[in-house]
Amino acid sequence: MEEVKRIEELRTLLEKLSYEYYVLDHPSVSDQEYDRYMQELIALEQKHPECYDANSPTQRVGGAVLEGFEKVEHRRMMLSLGNVFNYEELVAFDERVRALEPDVRYVVELKIDGLAMSLIYRDGRFVQAVTRGDGTIGEDVTSNIKTIPSIPMRIDEPGEVEVRGEVYMPKASFRRLNSEREANGEELFANPRNAAAGSVRQLDSTVCAKRGLDAFWYYFVNAQEHGIHSHEEALEELSRLHLRVNPLRRCCNNVDEIWAFIEEISARRHELPYEIDGMVIKVDDLNAQTRLGTTVKVPRWATAYKFPAEEVTTRLLDIVLT
Ligand SMILES: NC(=O)c1c(N)nc(OC2CCCC2)nc1O[C@@H]1CCC[C@@H]1O
């Protein structure tokens, strides 16, 4: 009986250590100690097959190679974003919003250049990951998304929880992958976004596991049913559930505050360890979002400011030099 209790103890401990390392970036034990606990759990699980749990820390990688990806219909459409390209268009967006919501407050986030993803948890356990696809129908890429160590396999929230965010390939992973491919005479990926998309579409999750993907989560579906009233609160709730949320964001009360943040980030985006292709400006209050609604595919309560396209050379230099 002791060993079965130790299995649950180790699962909980390894989840905590994983959270500290991959989400807080503040490990409390050495890699060697982490590996010792993992080896102990693997050995105990082999002795007790009756304790098998697909959400155990030992089950992130491996499993069968898939024939293809199941199509999945999203409960709620995964929206895309309209774009603005300059200050004047940003002012026009704000005026359209303010016509309905005079006291609007925004949350401005980085626009991670990856691929949109939906995670489904049921009764506190990760059950499925689905790509955005066309917004209505996506693909089940659960086995690949399980390999991303910053994504918790268990959360402290009952019932059905869906969160959405962006899976991306950090610049360091991209450089390493392309130098390996170059050494093997393989075709290189053009950019981290393509490399992330190609990795998530691997039929063999052990390949995806080696690609060093990560993710930021930015949307709590049905947040209002969980007593959440604003986007900022939703992000804080995602953090409380141990999901990895990007801290580089700012609440803004007007266009000039938004523009100041855009200029600040634009100046330092080459230092970031991941690629961004703009900023996302969202109305903070969830009731105001509902009142503003959406068009066919994009919200009226959010827009993306896109950075001006860069010379190819600077982009390549950026990836090589940083
Ligand atoms: N790429 C991003 O970092 C990002 C973000 N920070 N926030 C959102 O908010 C969604 C919520 C409803 C409409 C857009 N979307 C993002 O990316 C979108 C998802 C689909 C197309 C864009 O990549």
C-alpha cells in the first residue's frame, strides 16, 4: 500500500517541480534530483500497472505513432483578429469601441507569432488539445501538446475548462533545430512559426518532444461562468491554475498609453526569446466585450497592431544574432 501512496506523492511533487522550472523559471531542486524522482516514479509505476494514469508526469512523451489527426469541432468558434497598421487606424479602432463603450479600458498583450491552440480540461485533468483550424473545425494534436513541459496535466478546477493560447517555438529552439537540419542536409524552416506548426503536426510525438516548443495562454473560455469579469482577471486566474501567461502586458486607458507600450515593445522585441509580429489590444471588461460582439470571424472588442514588415536581412540577422 505504501508504494501506491508514494506514486501519487511523486506525481504531485514532479508536477510542482515542473511548474517551478518551466512556468516560474525558478526551480527549487537540481536537475539531478528531479531526474531521481522521475526514475523512482517510473520504477514504481512499472511495479503497479493498476495505477496507470495518462496524466502522470511519466506519460508526456511516447505512445503510438498516429496515422493522422482527428477532426474536432470547437464548442465555441476560435476567432481570428482584425489588424491595424498605424496610429491613425488604432485611433479609428478606439473610436469605434468608444462609440459603444465610452469608459473603455484595454489590456495590451504581445502578439506571439505561433499557432493558436485550445486546451480542454475535465475535472482537473488535461484531456485534449485542438488546433484552431478554420476557427470552427480543428485537429486533435493532444499527444504532441502533452510533450510541452510548461503545460500542466492536472489543474485545480472542477468541471469543463477550456483555455486558448499560442504554441510557439522559442528562437533558441529554432536556431538549434535549423542547425541540426543543416548538418543533416535537410531543408531549413523559414521561421519559428512554420517550425512550430510543423512540429505540432508530427505524427510521432517523440519527434515533437525534441523540438523545444512552449506556449502562452491568454483566453479563459466561459470565464464569466467562473465569476470572472475582466480579461485581466481571466489572465490572473489562468496563472493561478499554473498555466503559463505572458507577464509582458499593460492595462491602458487610451490610445496614447497603448501607443507608448507599442513603441516600448517594438524597440526591444529583438531581445525577446520568442518572435512576435505585433501587439493585441483587447477591451478588458467582459460584459463590454459581449456588448461589442464579433463580426463573422473577428471580435469588435479586439484588434492586432502589426509591426511594419522588416527587411528580410534584419529578420535573418535577428534570428542568427540573438
Ligand atoms: N498571437 C497572440 O499572442 C494572440 C493573443 N495574445 N491574443 C489573442 O486573442 C484572441 C482572443 C479572441 C480573438 C483573438 N489572439 C492571439 O492570436 C490570434 C489567435 C488566432 C489568430 C491570432 O494568432
